[in-house]
Amino acid sequence: MVEFQVSIADPKEGKSFQTKVEGHHANSLIGKHINDEVDGIFVGLPGYKLRITGGSDSDGFPMKKGMIMPGRKRIIGKKGIGFKSNPKDVRVKKTLRGSRISSDITQINMKVIEHGPKRVADVFQKDEGEE
């Protein structure tokens, strides 16, 4: 069974919140790409719209926008996701993951683009208090 750790950023409040997604909600996220909009019901936020902004797999390899595939690939680059600053014009070969969510992904980053009736902080504080 697939399970994702989801980090939800709320730009309105300037905070981020973490939650686990498993079961049929996690299965419905498989096949989505970076920049796809999803309904908030998948992460426990009904009435919200979220945008997928990235993620990483179990070994820590980050997802890169523009690589339309579910697996890993070694690419040569000099700036952007997965690359640290090097001297000018030095290219480095790095392993990155494609932008499609698959069962190998363990962590997904999302951003709120449409707010629902409740504050995000209220929804997740109630969940933490119940545990």
C-alpha cells in the first residue's frame, strides 16, 4: 500500500504543515505531475485547491520539473533543483527523479492556491490534539 508524507505550505499564513496520506487518497495522487492542481480532500482539507510543487523519493533524490517520467535519471546541469552553487560555468552530473508521482515517492510538497472555509492551522492543530 502506498503512503506519502505531505508537506503543505500556506502562503497566506506563512506556515507549513505535515500530514500522512495513505489508502485510496494516496493511490489517487499517483500519476500526477509537478504543477498539477489537486483537490484538498486527498490530504484532509476539503474545499481547498492545492498545487504540487515537488517531492523526493525514499533515497532523498528530488523531483525535477520538466523531466516527464516516473524514475530516476542522471543529468548534467549547473543550476536549479538538486544542484549546489559551484564556480561559474562548472557543470555537474546529478541523479534526479522525474516530475511524475509514483509509488517510489515518499514525500510530496504542496502549496495552497485556493482557501476553503476553515484555516489550515485549525484543521491540523485539531488533528495533533487528538493523538
